[in-house]
Amino acid sequence: MKVLLLRFGELYLKGNNRNVFEMGLINNIKEMLAGEDFKFSKTFGRYIISNYKDEREKEIVAKLKRVFGLHSFSKAEEVESNAEAITGEVLKTSVEGKSFKVIVKRADKSFPVSSMDFAARLGGELLKKYPSSKVDLYNPEVEVNVDIRVNGRAYIYTFSIKCQGGLPLKSAGKGLLLLSGGIDSPVAGYLMGKRGLALEAVHFHSYPYTSERAKEKVISLAKILSGYVGQIKLHVISFTKIQEAIHVHCKPEYMITIMRRIMMRIAEKLCQKNELGAIVTGESLGQVASQTMQSMTVTGSIVDVLPVFRPCIAMDKEEIMDVARAIDTYETSILPYEDCCTVFLPKNPVIKPTIEKAEKEEAHLDIDALVEEALKGEKLIIIK
Ligand code: ATP
Ligand code: MG
């Protein structure tokens, strides 16, 4: 029987929590495959997807590749784990004219032949059936794998498809992603999702200074991201009044610092209201003036209790772009629509702001009222 044989990664490290993690992972797999016909089963150390429609295989494979916590999977033939059935199946793998290697894994130690001996025996049978083939243990053209599991079944396959790795989504709780239309923040969301953090997102727009299309772009990015992290509640907040007030009342070089601090205030409030346990940004150290250590001190100091996760902090732009391409957000991120941060942009933003000076500038504003009004105008979009 044709199946997909799934392996999970880091769950192995989880000791007593392992069951909880596994249940989370299984749920996530089923959610990802919702709408597909398939049968799910498990045996120690592996999950098995079977009875799916051939014509849906491509989509199922694409979906499984996006499940965080899965390490890899293989298209495999499942047979009864006895030497005869396994040999019969292995011999169907044509290695004519090719170099090959047989690898036997034996989770089921009651299988009567040792892995090494059985691999050698299967290799011999293959050589007999395909006389122009040869064994190459170091650089084979074909790797014939036999995985003997404790469910009385063996799985024969020739290659594996790599998944994302990481931890099952939701196993780390839920956070709030500050999602701009840029390259970095969707990558930040993906990276945190990969560590098990489910996400809601907040986007600040400055309509009419920023266009409707800029907002549509963010919705598209959230949609692509949701292919990995599942449903995203996107909180859309108008930042126009706040920016106008800062523009009028605060020193231009502190404009971005104050904007960021107000974004953080609003983010923190959204977290409290929606029971979210962390704030996520796409900041990368030194990338721009607002991402120096001092800037992050001044903006981060707004947030009292919650951690602020900045998974791109140590990544070069090139590395961030590589991830963006791999997760398919790049082409959307580079569409040339303005972000609210580009509106009223000062020529010389401060590179080393201080909390005292930021507070002095903020004293010109009625921040509580501005924050409250912005939150009142919140629009919620469910992205799936
Ligand atoms: P990105 O590519 O994610 O836009 P960036 O390099 O343009 O990042 P900044 O504009 O300095 O960097 O923004 C830093 C971080 O602040 C972003 O990664 C994002 O998390 C958050 N942010 C910036 N603008 C917005 C916005 N309009 N709405 C929500 N979050 C934002
Ligand atoms: Mg940006």
C-alpha cells in the first residue's frame, strides 16, 4: 500500500511533555490537511498518511511540507514486516544500470535478522535481479531504505522530502506580530511560528497617506503566512492621527522613535485584550536608525512584562531575503507601496535615542487618548 511516512524532529527532546507535543502536532497535521480525504495512523516514532487520492498527492505533499514540527517524510510502500514481503517490494525498485545502497532501520528489534545482515541480503538479491547494477556505499545513485516499525509493518522508500522542522504550532502559545508590508516582519512571523508560536498580527496604516493597496499588500502577506501558521486575526489600526500629532508636536529626529513607542503601547494593549503572550517584530540589529541597540532599548522599554521577540535580530538582509523567498513572501513584500513609516519621514532620525528625551517629546502629546482612539477604530480581518 502506498503511504506517506512522516518523521518528527525535536519532539524527541521533550521528555514528559512529549505526549502533549505529539497531540499538538497530530492536530496540526489534520488541520493542515482539512478538506483532503486521507487516513491518519501512528506507530512509535512515525505517522502514516494513507488512503489519499492520487490526484491530490501533490497538494498533500505541499501542505505537509509546511507543518512545523515535522522533520521529513517519504513516499513509501507499506508491506507486512516479514523478510519475504520486504524482499518482494525492494526488488520492485529498479536499480538497473545504477549504483545503489540498501539501508535497513529496525525499530522492531523482534525482527529476526539484524539490520546489517538484512541490508546485505537485500543488496545481494538486487544485484541478482539487476545484473548491471552495483553497490556503492558512499555515493550511491539510488538509496533503498527499509524502515521496519513496531506496528508489524515495514516501509520501503528511496528518498525523503524535508519539512520545516521546528516545534508544533501553538505549542509555545500565541503572540502578536507587528506586520508591516516589508520583507522582514513576515519572515519574523514565520520564524516564530516555526518555534511553535501561533500568531495574531497588527498592522498600522496611515490612510490616506498610505493607499488602500498598501493595506491589501499586507493582507496578501498575512494570507501567505497563514499557509504556515494557520488562521491569523489581523488587527488593522489607523495610525494617521497619531502620526499627524507627532509630526506637529515632536522633534523630527524623534518622530520614528515615538511612532515605534506608540506602536508598542498599542501592541501591548492588544496583547492584554486578546491574551497574547509576546510581541514579535522584524527588527534586525543596525539595519536602520530605529534598529540600533539604543533605539530598541527606548522602544522596548514601553513593554513591561511581555517578551519582545525579534527573530531576525542577528540576520543579514540577504539571509532574511532568502527566507522570504523560501516562504514565498518576497515577491509580495517588494511591491512598491508606501508603509506608514515612510510618511513624514525625517531626514536624520536619531540613532542613539534616550528614554528621557523620548519621554520629553511625548509630553507634548496626549498619548493615552491617541492610543485609545486608535484602538477604538480597530478593524479585525480574519485571514485564512
Ligand atoms: P519590514 O521589512 O518588516 O517592514 P523594516 O526593515 O522596514 O521591516 P522598520 O520599518 O524599521 O523595518 O520596522 C521594524 C519593525 O517594526 C517591522 O519589522 C515590523 O515588525 C514593525 N513595523 C513597522 N512598520 C509597521 C506597520 N506599519 N505596522 C505594523 N508593524 C510595523
Ligand atoms: Mg517596514
